[in-house]
Amino acid sequence: MSLIRVISYNIHKGRSSLGRHESLNDLRLGLYGLRPDLVFLQEVQGRNEQRSISHAQHESLAAALRLNVAYGCNAIRDRTDHGNALLSRYEILDHENLDISDHRLEQRGLLHARVRIEDRNVHCFVVHLGLFAGSRSRQILALSERIAQSVPDGDPILIAGDFNDWGDRLAPLFVQQLGVIEVFANAPRSHGGELPRLRDSVRRLSNALRGVPNALAVQERGNQLGMDGAYCPLPPPRTFPAVFPWFRLDRIYQRGFAVRSARVLRGREWARLSDHAPLLAELELP
């Protein structure tokens, strides 16, 4: 059984949350300290002819972390380009970057890499979906078709990235069409790193005054059943903006793994590195 540390992170092209400062050096140190096995990166600068420090960020990070790397270029400008990248402690058997752009105003890609973990082929998909709901639905359809065509039944799957799905409307599509589950839906709630909502804090105080200890804590940690008996997983965590996370944009979905823990990396140090907070999950591959 393998324990795998997985990170998903939109690194904002190696710029601070507001884009005023270079953050790649500190970001490199932060990731190194996490000892990751797989890193799903979005908004990675592949080419930058204006600032050498921002050139080939995927190679710089991979070298510092001593990981293999695959890069998928999505958005091409006059003197720069950027896209998604996968860093892997395991051998990357092959990879392909698919153009899933829905219109010419947004260049979006789907990086599919196949890695070898012990004797298993694990399919890794790095995604950064569009800003419009219709675009995201069509891009999920493209992802679903790719999995149907290229992933054998029973092979483990990891899908991670920036989904831009602040309304959490894509979750049913993932569960029903792809058969994958978001890691926070299975992880102990104590690892989620969520700040309590005001009404939850009021309810906790009310329960304490009435002598109902830890009632809310149990409710927060567990998934729930809807009135019709349907499974209602807890929503993914808030990750954007990193300085005051409010929107639930970043996700890690899995198939074939057991989720040991999942959490958002928050705090002042992480908040100044990018406009997104990174996700860290520990998964077991049976």
C-alpha cells in the first residue's frame, strides 16, 4: 500500500496575491517543505522572454523538488506563455495536453499524464476550467470523453486544479459521469481547515448552553443524507482569494484511492505567495 501526498495549486505565474512581487523562490521553499509526491499546478509560466526569473517555472520547481515534470502550454502571448504542469516523484510514462478552449477569449487546456506507482498506472488530469458556466460544462464533457477513451476501467484517477466552480454545480457531473469523488467529501472534517460560519458558531454556543456537548462538531465532520436518502457530501473548502478565502474554486477528485487526510494550507505565509490557497491530500493506493 502506497501513501501519496498530492498538492493542487494555482501559482498565479509565480506572483504574489496582488501581482506586485515575485514569489517563486518562496513558493519553491514552501512546496519543498511539504514533501509532495504529485503536484498539480495551474497558471505556470512556461516561457517568459521579459523576465528570466519567470521563465520555465515548471522546470525550476521540478529541479528544486527533484521531481519529474510534464508541462502543457495553453495560453500563448507575444513573449510569454503559460499553462498547467504535473510534478511527479514517480515515472511519467507519457503525457498529452488537450486544447479544451471554449471560445477565443480564454485558452484552456487539459493535461493528461500517466504515471507508474509501484505496479499501477495512475491517470492524472491537471485542469483549469473557464470562467463561464457553459464553458465549464462543455469542458467537463471533454474530460469525460477523454477518460472514456483513454482510461481503462479500474485504473486509478486523480483530477485536480482550478475549476472556477464557485457555485459547486459540477460535483454531480463528476460523481455521476466520471465516478470520482472529491477528497474533502471522504476526509475527516478536522483536516478541512474551514472557518466556521457565523450561524454555526451561534448554534454551537446554543448547544453548549443547553448541555449538548460537541453536537455541532459531529455534524460538521460527517457527510449527510438528503431528505430523499441521496448522498449529500460536504462542499469543498474555500480557497480564493488566499488572503480571505471565500470562493470554492480548487478541487482534488479521485477514483481508486482511500483518503487519509485533506486540508487547505492557510496562513499569512501561504497567502502572500499566490491568489489561491493550495490543497494537500494524503491518499492511499491499495
